[in-house]
Amino acid sequence: MGTSDEALKGTYNFFVINLDVPGSFVGGAAGTRVTNLHCLLTGFTSATMATNGLYTLATKDTSLKACVGPGPPAETPPYAHKHVELLYAEPGGFKVPSAQISSISKGIGMLCGGCKAGCAG
């Protein structure tokens, strides 16, 4: 992962989120959808020199949520899952609150606070 136009300044967090996990997969109501945090990595910084035209982003931080590959349950009819990758600037001195670490490790439904009733999260 990196940029091709210039090296980024600062530190970044990287998220991969599945927006379409069936609620029934985690004990929720049929027909509802929940999120799944596939990955949360912190502490990304940019290389200052491009390699093959890319300023690579790398981290030495311990993962809060190791990357989990996709593995959606079979559905009838088949349902395409949407995955979102986000790179956010990390505020100086950023630390994930200890009260959130369990939710992050679990991943399923952790981003569900604002969704409609029936959400299994």
C-alpha cells in the first residue's frame, strides 16, 4: 500500500470493513446486515523515497485487529458483499481506548451504533 504522487506526512490508521454481514450469521434478525471489521492497523508512515514509483506505507505497530480474509456465509439468493478500505490520519498520541479493544478484536457489529433497529451489534 502506498501513494504514487508524493510521500505522505504523519502517521495513519488503516481499516478494512465489510458492510454486509448477514445479521442472522451473528444471532440477529433475518434480513438485517451488520458490519465486520476485517482489519485495523495503526502507525503507518510513508517511505521518503519512492520504489518503482510508489511511496510505500509501512507499520511496526502490533495489530489491534489482524487482517482476516473474506469468508462470507453462503446465501440464497447470493449476495455481493461490499468491503471498504479506509486510511485515516492518526492524531498525535493516538491510543485506542482500552474499553474498545475487545470490540475491535471481535470485529462483528462493532461499527453498528448508528444503524437502524434490528442490528445485531
